[in-house]
Amino acid sequence: MKNEKPTNTVFLQGKIGSDVEYSHDLYGERFYEFKLNVPRLSEHLDVIPITAAEELVGKLKKDDYISVTGQFRSFNRPDGERSRLILSVFAREIGEPHEDVNPNTAELIGYICKPPIYRTTPFNREICDVLLAVNRAYAKSDYIPCIAWGKNARLIKNAPVGQKLDVVGRIQSRQYTKRLDSGESEQRTAYEFSIGGVEFVQRESEVASTSDE
């Protein structure tokens, strides 16, 4: 049996930008969370939430410069009568930083689970939002919001629900204003997968039918 390609891989490198704080227990193991400031080619920083087991955290502290290898994961958190999709990088390894590497790389293989939303900006920049369901162990899935630009936006905009995609890119953070039911506004941070390259993956049944023709 051949080894299957991983469906969710992330590599980040940057400076810890917050205190390392206890988050939760799961199956008797303690988990901690912190924010990692990951530089872009511009002077902007992506501030990415990291979740890690106690054994990986060790003596980590704010301002430490580290590398993180893991997965981009999601879960739903109750928010009043609704729930919010919470995104975080689940660390598999934490180590020393590397020289001359891209500090933010990721790859997802998943299925489109909502019709893509295509739009253009006032400056005619093409954008397409797509939600991918990425399978992982124990019959669980992570639901990852992705954003594509230009040529990639045009490629994805008409893709059907259920289409399997292999996307490479990076994880980004952005600020937005949320209008609350009370009428007040609140500044929030969104996290998403910025697509740099995309490949349409055929399902096995489609490959078989094509080869039979």
C-alpha cells in the first residue's frame, strides 16, 4: 500500500508575540496557546494562533524566535446563539529557526464544501473565497476558509461543491470590523489560507472511467 500524501501541512517561523498560556486538557494532556508573529516579504506581520502540547512548549516565552511544523485546524466555539469558526495551527514540532527559508508555507488537500464566492475589488482585482473540508484522522475534518487571487480566482470560481483541490500557499491574518446585534462594532481578526497555487484533483472513480474509455 503506497503512502498517501499528507492533506494538511504547515511550516511557520517567527517570534512569539504573546504570553504562552494554558488552553485546555484533552485525554489527560495539557495544551497551551500563543501568537506567533510571522513576517511577510513586506513589513507586515501575520499574527498566527498556535496550539501546542505541554511537552512541546517547555520553557518557551514571549519574544523567543522559533519554527513550528503542524496542521491548520478548525473548531466551532459557541458565541451567543450561534457558533464561531476558530482557526489555529496545531503544532507537531517546535524547534530552532532556520536560515534562508520561507517563514510561512502550507499545503492543503480538501473538498469544496460551499459554492465559491467570486468578486472584484474597486480596482478590478479578482478575488474568490472558498471553504475547504480537509480530512484528518479519526473521521474528523477541518473547515478552512481560503482566498484566491487573479488567475487562481478565475480557476476556482466555477468549481462545483465536492471538487477536490490541492492548494499551496500561506496562512494569513487580517483585521476586520464586526457589526454586533447591539449595534456596536468590534475589531476582530480573521485567519485564512491564501492560495498561491491550485491543482484540481480527480476522484478515483473519475480516473477509472477516463481510463476505460
